[in-house]
Amino acid sequence: MVAKKNPAPETGSVESVAHRCLTEVTGVERVTQGWSTYVYRATTGTGTYYIRFLPEDASFAAEALAHNILRGKGVLVPRVVCFEHREESSGLSVMITEEVPGR
């Protein structure tokens, strides 16, 4: 069975999340690569972050927890900056992570 895919969040919702969770946001743009989540790149005065929305009625809770556990063990995975089980304006789960330098 294939899960129902919700539409991508409106630009205003993405920008609202970026400004609520990050400081000094200078830009937000959709990343066209990737298929499992809706991804947006947010740039700030201090770095680059990735805002991911789950298209299905699911939650990033397990992934956010896994990132935190792995980081605690010294594994190089992105730091979770913000996680919301259900972001109010889009109705989707959202997670923001720091960019990991390199390729």
C-alpha cells in the first residue's frame, strides 16, 4: 500500500518555520534533489540549514532521536536544530538540520 502524499508546504509556511527556528535568515529556497521529503535550504548569517517536511502523515520523531543518539556516540550526522511533530500551517512533520561540510 502506498502512503498518501500531501502537497508541498506553501512558501509562507516554510519561511515562517525558518524564521521561528533560526536567526538571521537571509534566504530560503527549495532543493530539487531528493524524493522522500520536501527539502528547503535556508541560509543564515552563521551557516546553512536544511528544512525537511515529510509528505506523508508521519513524524520525524524517530529520525530526530536517531540523529541525537548517533551524535552522542560521535557519528558525523547533522545536528537537529528544530523538530515539530506536526507544524501548524502545513500540517506536516518538519525537521531542521545543520549542513554537514563536505560532499
